[in-house]
Amino acid sequence: MDYIIDVEDLRKVYSGNIEALKGINLKIRKGEIYGFLGPNGAGKTTTVKILTTIIKPTSGTAYISGYHIIKNQKEVRKIIGLVPQDLTVDDDLTGMENLVLQSSFYNIKREEARKKAIDLLELVDLKDAADRLVSTYSGGMRKRLDLIVGLIHDPDILFLDEPTLGLDVQTRTRMWEYIELLRKEFDKTIFITTHYLEEAEKLCDRIGIIDHGKIVVEGSPDELKSSVDFDLVELDVDNLQEAMKILVNFDAETRENKIIIKIRDSEKNVLPILKTLTDKSINIKRIHIEKPSLNSVFLKYTGREMREGESEEDIMKTMRAIRRAR
């Protein structure tokens, strides 16, 4: 099978021996929505920057629609669209002017650009705001405009780097609808990076969980969840330290002043645990049972829940500090 994105042993090492990627392998089919799920600093944005020819890998190979990302950069850039984390639209231009300006970078004639822009603005419910300055747009409107700016030249593949970062839940849900519509209406291949579990599960046909620069597991949301053979029981108790002593023989840990226990068949096995605690005068204020989810998948394969780790900006700050120390 030919893959529209084909990556083998992709590595990126920054100066100071900082390893951002430690051998990424990816094979993504045409028309697929593929999700890169991981915390900040896992290597998601670095991967996107390499695949979109912004930076070069230290080693490894990658092909986009058969084009080598280093040897055929011009060809790759013609067939990809990129919506980065940070907004790229110009506040001093209207929505229409932003789209026409982006079109000029691809030598699209102005008349054709305006026609495409109208269709795209209508797709994301911005047609009525087409001639308003972007400075008057809400955050959600700007994100939607940024989304279609990456589509104006009709790319085969759209890279979305944290497309709903910073949006409220309602606006994020609307963005999901627009992304799904893009695949349905235009049959685009979409590569999404995210650290939102719900976003990955809602949108993606397949998910690669990346942590510390490596893909630790890959599969469809259902396949990943079916690989987890335990439930997570969260307990909020009065005496945390004493409760942990009592649960020493269980697979239990503390997190944010809560007890997290991994057990099989929680419906049957949670009652003896609760009885053990109450018999020792431990007051249980709250109990929550989580059946296998992407959160428990991440916990199984990384040993932790989704964390807010080092961002790429943190990595760059570290690199600058190393240079200053030399």
C-alpha cells in the first residue's frame, strides 16, 4: 500500500544534545485523519515542522505524496497546508484580504482567489464577516479563519498543530465540526497534533501517542482502549497518607491529593477496597470509576497521565541558556 505520509526513523537533536525526536515511524493513508496525541514537549510540533519543511531532521527519511521532504521541498510545499499553533492572520486586514493575500503566495489569480475565499468563508460561517477587520473577530472566529487560510491553495494534506488550543469548550466543539466537514467535503488527509484526549477520540481515525520524542503506541481509538485491561478508581479521602498505608498491597498511587487505583472488573472488585478503608475509619468523600479510555491508555504506555510538560518554547530557552554558559 502506498501512503501519503511515509516516515522512517525520523530524529531531531538540537544543540546541547537535546533530543526532540528519537526515531519516529509513521505511515498515513490518503483521506485519513491522523492524530498525534501527547503532552507539551513530547515532539508533536517538531514533527510537524519537519514534515512541512520548516526545519530539517537530524536523520531519518520522510516522504509526502512520494516527494522527499528535503530533496523536493518546493513540491512538498505545494501540496500541504499548515495551520500552526499561533495565529497567522493579519489583524489589520479583513478576512477576505487575508485569504487573497495568502493566495498570492501560490500565484492564484485574484478573481479565482476571491471565489475560493467566499466558498471557504461560507464553510466556516464567516461569510458575513468577510469584509470586517480581523481585529474585530473573536478568538474562535480567528481560529476558523486561520483554518481556511491553510486551505486556500487546495492542498492534499492539511497539518493542524493544536487547532483548538486556548478555545473554550463550546468553540472547540464547533471547530471539530468544521474539521470533520473538511474531510467530508474535500476528502483531505488531515494530520492533527493535540493534547486533548477528547479531541483525539472525536476526530481521529488513528492515533499515535507520542511521549519524550517516541511513539509509544498507535491504533484506532477503539483498538487503543481495548488494549487496556484495567479500570481507574479515583478516591477522595480524609486521611490520604493513612489510606495509602492501608492500600499498600494494591496498585495505588496519589495524584493531586486523590488516590488512583488500577483494578480489573471494578464493578466486582471495588467494594472490598471500600470496605477495607471504612473498616479502618477512613472517610471516603468521593469515588469515581473510569472505564478504559485514552487517558488510561496513556497511563498504561507511559506510566503517567497526560502531563503539562516542557513546551517547545521551554526547550528553546534551555538551548539559549546552554549557549550562554559556553
